[in-house]
Amino acid sequence: MAVMSIAMLAMTTALLSNAAQAQTSPSGSGAKTAPSTIGTKPPAATRRESGVPGHYDKREEVQAFIKMMAERHRYDPETLQKTFAAVRKQPDVLRLIAPPSRTYKRSWEDYRTRFLDRTRINGGLEFMQQHRATLERAAQIYGVPVEVIVAIIGVETIYGRVTGSFRIIETLTTLTFDYPRRAEFFSGELEHFLVLTREAGIDPFEPRGSYAGASGLPQFMPGSIRRYAVDFDRDGRIDLQGSVADSIGSVARYLAEHGWVPGGPVYYPTRIASEDTLQPLIDAGIEPRYTSGELSGFGVQVIGSVPDGTRMALIDLPNGDNPTTYLLGARNFYVVTRYNRSSFYATAVLELAEALKNGQAQ
Ligand SMILES: [Ca+2]
């Protein structure tokens, strides 16, 4: 995330672009502590060449990009020229990233059914058991609960089972030069990606990821790898595809760096007197601003005991033609949306975390 998970994508183009949006534009100042590799495991199923000839090396914008890379990173222009000559354009990527049609009605209940399933719950309990020591070390260092780290990896890639099969170089080139509305963002990610692969000494055609260029168990975009990923197994390199420990540490660090409050609440159920008074709260967005006292002025009651001074935001989760689900998100709810800018996503992650916590206690 960090992130753009294949699992999410496949099921809903509605929430797309959330993951990609989770990344800020690249500053180039990576918090990287070791050379990184991105997902390099070549999936057997995609050995066949996909896409269409791109002729990127013939394009003026690509030449400008190569020049920038040479100036800013001393990247060899000839190497890049050859790379872009070989990149195939990926129409599937453009299809997948396109915003949903206006007639599409999002449904939290449908989304929830897909993510709070047996596979993710049982897989998560197994993952927790298997990586207990590493998870506890991450929780201790970064203050993020074990089950939240596990739930993110579960929602993103079903614990590493589905990490994406697009060549990242082709995804990011296609999105940079053939998807004008996000060109600036993806150009920054392409820049990070090329720097990362050069540092790691790997062929840029090797790493695979989602249709947005996210990779590994936690589906980090290249910029997030440079800024937040950690070498948590201390083998001297960051590997979010091959190392579960690096993935666990990186998810925890990502959330900590985005303001996770150790021991803080995530969200509360709510009782709503009338939807007529809610619009100002919805317009105020998902950043937590209101105390329980202020919320009651809008006819919104918090269910549960809330620590003094806790601020919350009204989160609305539409259900197509059925009544909207509401909850009150605290700071840590907001932090999860920094991983992937979607309230559906954050709620699914936190509900899965809760299920894992309870399942473990049984
Ligand atoms: Ca490592």
C-alpha cells in the first residue's frame, strides 16, 4: 500500500484506484534501510506474453522521462531506451483501472461477504500461528496489533496467495503514458520502480504485481517500498514477495508512520435517530473530528464506552438499494484508510482483525 490488491480488483472495479491513491506522490526520499527487491516470483500461468506492442521508445514523453531519469538518477539512457522498446502496452490494465460506471451501486454487504469468509479467517488463524514470534516483535516495535497486520495481508493477497501477475514495468509504463488522469502519480511510481530494480540488481521485467503496480504480500507500490518497507528478517535486503517477515514488519511500520495510536479504538457501532441530520457529518469526511457529545447533537449515538477526548467520524457504507450501514471511525480507522483509501476496505480489514482475535481466543 501501500496497495492495490489483486483480490480486491478482481471483485470490484468500484473501489479501484483506492489503493493507488493511497500513495502520496514520490518525494524520492526513501526511508529505505536496505536494497529492496519487489516480487520476483514468476507465476507460471502468465508465461505467455500479454499486451500489445507499445512502441514507447518512439514517444516524445518517454524520451523526456528517460532524460529526467538520466539527470536525476544518472540512469543510463541507452538501457532505458532498450527497456521501453521492449515494454508491451497492457490494455487489461487500462480496463481494470477505469472508474466504475455511474450506474454501479456499491454494496458494503456484498463487499463484506467477499472478505469476511472462511478462507480469510482460517488462513489468518494459521498465518498467526505460523508467524507468531515475528508478528509479536512487529507489534511490540510499532504498536500495531498482530491481528491488524495479519488482516491487512489477508485482505490484500490472502496471505500471499494472490500477489499479482502483471509485469510491473509494463503496468507502470502503460499507466504513466496511456492513462492521463493519473499520469503524474504513476510516473513517480515508475521512477521509484526503476531505481529499486537497479539498486537490487534485478531485471525490471522480472517483478510482477497488481494492475496498478503494487507487489508482494502487502501490495506496496514502489514509492511505499522506498519510504516504508523494512528488512525485518535482517538478511540485508527488503523482499516483500519472498519474505513474510519483511512483509509483516513493513505493514506495521506503514501503519505506525501514518499515525496508528497504540491501544487506541478503531471504530464504534452507532444508533442514528434520523438520516436527515447526517449530511454535515458525511460532508466532514472520514477524518475523526467529533466527540461523542458533539455527535449526539446530530442525533448520532455512540454504542460502547468511549475514552475521554476520543474523536470520531461518521462512516457511511452504502448497501445498494438497501439501507446504508453507519459506524463511527476513530483515529485508527482513519489510519487504515491511508493504506487503501476506502471505508469499505478499512471496515473489512478491522472486522477481519476482530474475527481473528476472537477466533484465536477460542
Ligand atoms: Ca529481508
